[in-house]
Amino acid sequence: MATVAADLETPSFLTSENTLSSWLLTRDHKRIALLFFASITVFFFVGGFAATLIRLHLAMPIGFLQPSIYNRMFTMHGVVMVWFFLIPSIPATLGNFLLPLMIGAHDLAFPRLNLASWYVFNLSGLVLLYALIMGGVDTGWTFYTPFSTLYSNGYVLAAAMAVFINGFSTIMTALNFVVTTHRLRAPGMTWYRLPLFVWAIYSTSIVMLLATPVLAMTVLILAVDHVLGVGLFDPGRGGDPLLYQHLFWFYSHPAVYIMILPAMGVVSELVTCYARKTVFGYTGMTLALMAIAVISFFVWGHHMFTAGISIYSAVVFSLMTFFVAVPSAIKVFNWTVTLHKGSISFDAPMIYALGFVLLFTVGGLTGLIVATLALDVHLQDTYFIIAHFHYIMVGGTVSAFFGGLHYWWPKITGRFYPEMWARFAAILTFTGFNLTFFPQFILGYLGMPRRYYAYPPEWQPWNVLSSAGASILAVAYVLPLGYLGWSLIWGRRAGPNPWHATGLEWQVSSPPPQYNFARTPTVTIGPYAYNTEDGSYTAQDGTVHA
Amino acid sequence: MPAWIPFWPQTAATSGVVVNTLFVAELAVCFLILVLVFGMMLSFCVRYRRGSPASRTHPVQKTWKWEIGWTVGTLVAFLALFVWGAAIYIWLYKSPPGDIEIYVVGKQWMWKMQHPGGQREIDALHVPVGKIVRLVLASQDVIHSFYIPAFRIKHDVVPGTYETAWFKATETGQYPIECSEFCGTQHADMKGEVIVMEAAAYTRWLAQPGSGPSLAQQGEALFRQYGCSGCHGAGSTVHAPSLAGLSGSLVQLQDGSTVRADERYIRDAILLPENQIVAGFPPVMPSFSGQIGEDDLLKIIAYIQSL
């Protein structure tokens, strides 16, 4: 085919320039995506290291770590995983790489801002590493006052500054995505022809733009309180510690949706491609994404049901939390019905996607249990909560991240990953995850509080199961590092469109050329024109493939 | 290590039974939905795997009816659970008047209990079975959370204010008290035990030798010591509101509002008197903020409530 021949003559974004500065000063969204990928991979293993120590320690009722070390480990795990892995994970890597390709653009709207975002992210990472190396932080990732301002002996200020700086990176990337989605769509790419991944990244970016400044303010007040002793959160000076919690969760609850919305976008792409069928209820799916983004701002109080807020405000927050479950439920049902009368293949990305749907469903349903006021009184701050949000963030987001990484790996690198190894890792992830976190639901109802470095001996069996599962999960997460690295050199070459998918990103060569499209494509059709019966499909640029 | 693996916690209070019932009901609903989703996924994955002969013609088209159908279905099921959970929460978090009132002070890393009769305990709480025990919770330093898993009750203990909790134990025995809000290095050691006793045994425990004057009597001494009696005492010439019968009454404030004189109000009136000035009285009282420790404050309040 003539176009393929033409593509082969154009060097890909990976090979077009080879100097170090061509990477460190690049303005190519695809290269910046890979830079982000390198950074968050480092942090994923830093956070994972802390998790490994925690689970090893908890295999025994009285573990081997000193209490002060244990407290630093779970704080480090939380801070690193939330701000330095989960929040940037899908948006800054896959989102950065795919958003311009999917909408037919040559780059993001502000390429320099995109690069600046990566540098700011790394700066914040260095400040955090400074805090960790100097002595760590023992407050938990939530930095609750007045403990963090008056009683903690850790490097709270440095950690808070790391989070503060990190927020600017988030805002820069989100702003870039919003403007790009509004302004750089190819001719014919109307809003209701956007792939669901773009909708997910767009709604995530809106939440990031509105919520992150509140975090910046909160952390700044915390720092001022800490350094100057202003006492806004200090009851001894007439301040209110609950005010801190309100401000913190006003950001941090939407942050949960910052983590899960992109994952929903990834899974929508995967399910429809491997079922060879258009997604069920496309409009409903887009509205659900936007509804989640909006309602996420009105549920923060559900983190404070036992904190001493007014009883009646707690009732309202509980009700709002039940409402936010509705669009989530719509999505789960739509993914499931998309499978109906499809032609389903079980490649590794699809296994991750199906695993996501199940784990997300468990996480969502247990979310309703803890949203039920009287049950939360018992379950708040126990392992039930830990299990619930890990089902969403790890079972959900991390599974989707790995699924998306495998799915777009041939596009990003031009090479296939080894399929059997990848399926093995996907199944291992699902197994190890459930073994790690399901016992924690039981521990939670038994009344084991979170952040306990020691526990009564009768709870040991469940903790041993959980730690055993964590060791399986660790293998499942290290494996891809090995075989994906292997595939960079020895992997089978992938053509432009190995999955026979319809998105514009699959209509350019793999890896894509430096400026994505030789000619700006014209979009004539919605995103998922798969014909289940004869296996043919129509790409978004209107070309029909048998 | 015991030979058995615990699967379900002990239940030893009225609140525990109520919460258990709701939990089991909600688990059942969640399990049904999970089976539905999992079952649909599994059957579709098997039936419509690539290469299977199953017919793919006429896929589901009625999008809107389906969407609205399952949205309304799930919403109705869960709204019922919401109402149920909220009703129990209001019942749990609006403390009724207690048969016994006990003050609990949390500090890094212990629970100090003060009984009205003057008995003091650390990390232990003796209570009678079948009586409503009302707890007034205070913190001396950071936020703690008072948690008795066997009773399914928990309430954060926030410095600078009082919170209340209550329970009615139904079974005698010993049940763990935990701190469930991270409070510093030895957070996991901030544990105690509630000891639920038969009425007779409880009476014997109250009368044990060594217990000094009652909480209110100790408070009376402090009331003089801190100079409160100089203005609020019977023979005072200063124009200050009388404290007799104050506890539980409605107080008219200068700004026209009224407030119920519970522990939290009396506490604020002592520490930050300028914030809530009683109608008809000049704002002459000095603030005692930072001058009275949590333990002494509780005793003074117990004395004022006894007037």
C-alpha cells in the first residue's frame, strides 16, 4: 500500500533525532509522554517498595519495623502512590501520547507548557525524595491537623511543598488537554464522534483544573500554620482542625475521580475493540463521565461522618454519594452489554479490562456500604476502607493502566509484547490482587483500624493471606517491566493497526511519525464502527477495512 | 494463636445488633448485583467468544429504555438502604440522656476515664449491663477516635471541643477499645478495654476503696481555686449570671439567639467567654483558654452541672 510505503520513509518520533537534548528539550507530546512514563515508573516502584515492607511487617502480629519507621512507610506509600503515580499515571502518559493522535492533531495546544509540566513534576519529586531521605513523614498521606502542624516530628513542610509543586504540573497538563480538546479537533471530529478515552481525559482535566488549586491553598495554609504558628487549624489558638479536613477532602475526593475517570476511558476503548462491537450507549457513557465529574465535588463530607460534622450535613453527603454511584453503575452495565453478541477475543489488554470491570464493581459496591451512614460509623478508618479504595485505585486504575499500556504498546514502540507472558501477568494481577485485598474487608468488619503497626494474634491468618497475595501482586507488576523491555529489541514488529481498531491513532504508522499526520485527517464517522458479523470495520477517517 | 479464625466480630450492645442487620442486608443486595454483573459477563464471554457459532444478528437496540430501566432500578434499591442507614446514624449520633455519664479524655497514647463518683481509670472502662452510658469525649492534644468494635460505635475526639457518644451494652464481658484515627508514633498502642458488668458487680466496683471525692466535689474545689466563685458565687457583688440550674436550660444570648447549655456550651463559655455573651450581662469575664487542663475542665463542668 502506498501510504505504508510513504510512512516507512518518514522516520518515527523515536528515531527522528537521537541526541540527549532532543529528548530533554523535546516539544513532541509523544516523547514527553515517554518522559512522564519513566518518571512515574520510578515512583511506582518507590511506592511499591514501601507497600512491600508494610505487608511483610504485617505478616506477624508484632512485625520487625519500629513504629516510627512503619508510620513513615505507610505515609510514603500513600503520598507517592497518590500524587506521583496514580494521578499522573494515565493522563500524563497515555493521555499525553494519544489525545492529539485520537483527535487528528499534530501536537497538544501548548507543547512548551507540556514539557514544563514534566520538569515541574520532577522538581516536586526531588523535593519529596529530599523529605523522605532526610527522615520521612509520619502523618499519613492526609496530613491531618493539628497532628501534622504541632505534634509530628517528620519533614511535613518539605512533603507539603512537594505536593504543592506537584499540583502545578497537574494543572499545566490539564489546561493543555482542555484547550487541545476544544481547539485542535480535526475537521469532522465533532464532540459526539470523540473516542470515549478523549471524553474521559477531558472530564478528568476539568476536575483537575477546579480541584487542584484548592489543594494548593490548603497545603499553603498548612505550611503557614506550621512555620509561622498562625493557628488557623490549631484549636489552642481558636482555629478549627475540621476546617483542614473540609478543605483537604474538597480536593481529595474529586482526586479519586481524577484517578478513575481516565481508567474508565481506557477500558471503554479496550472492551469495544476486543468485542468487535460498538460501545453500548455511547451518549450515556459520555454523560456519565461528565456527571461523575460534577457530582464528585459534592461528596467530600463522606470522609468525615465520624469526625463531628453536623448530623444533617452528613445525611446530605451520604445521599450525594449514593447519587454518584448511578453514573458509575450505568458504565458497568454498558460495558457488560457491549459484550453481548460481540465477537470477543481474550488478548492480554482485554483480560486486564474485564478484570477492571469486576474489581471496579466490587470497589463501587463496597463504596455504597461505606456511604451508608450507620455502617460507616463502624467501618471508617478500618481495613474495610483500605480494601474498598484499593479495589478502586489499584484493582481499577492500575489494571486499566496496564491494560492500556499493553493495548497501545505496539503503537508506542512499533513492537508486539509477548502475548502469552502478558496474559499470564494479567491473570496473575487479578489473582494476586483479590488475595491481597479481599481478606482486608473481613479484617475491617472485625474492627482492625488502619495505620496499626501491631494487631491481636487472632487476626494473623487474614493478614498472612493478604501478605501472600501481595507477593503475587509484586511479581505480576515486575513481570511487565521485564518482558516489555525485552520486546523493545526482540519483539515482533507491529504494523500500523495490529488490533484492527477504528481510532485515528491506528491510521498512522507505528511508532507514529514526528508530527503525527502528514495531512490532517478528515473525520466522517463516530468512533466504534465495528461490524461484528463479518469482522470488518470503518476507521474514523472513513476508510473501510475488510 | 487460637485454633479458629475469626470471621465475624463480637456483638455486645443494642447498636451492634442494629448495625449487623443493616450490614447483612446491604451485603445481600451487593452480592446480588455482583452475581448479576459477573454472570452476564461470564455468559457473554463464553457464548460470544470469537469463532463461536452463536448468532450475532439483532443486537440490543433499545438503548434509552435499557439505560433508564437499570438506572432507576439500582437507584430505588439503594435509596432504601440510604434511608435505613441514615435513620440508624441519627439514632446513634444524637445521644439520649444517659443513665450514667462518663468523661473520656484522649491523649497520646491513652484513654483516661472519669466517672461521676470520682473514680478514675486509664485504658479501662467499667460499665453496667443494660444501662445507657453516655460518654463525653475530649482530647488533650491531637485528633483521636474512640472506637468499640463490639458495640459498632465510633466517634472522633477532636481537641478544642466536646463530642458525645453512647451505648447500651447487652452482654457482660470485656471488649477492646481502640483509637482509630492516626495520632502519632504509638497510635496502635492506644487501646483499652470496656468491662461490662452485672449491676451488683458494678455497684461493688464503684464502692471499691481508694476512690476519693466525686467529680463534682473535686470540681467545686477547682471552682474556688480558679476564682470562678468570686463572681458566680452566691455572695458575689459582681453582676454575673447565676449558674444554678444552668445545665440543660436554654440560654438567651446578647445577639438574640438562644443556645442549649450542654457540656460543649459550658466549655466554650469558660474558655472563650467573649464569643457567647449572655443577654443582660456585661462581657467582663476573662478567657481561661490555655489555663485549665482538660481533666480539671471536666471536673469544673461536672460541678456546674450539679448546681
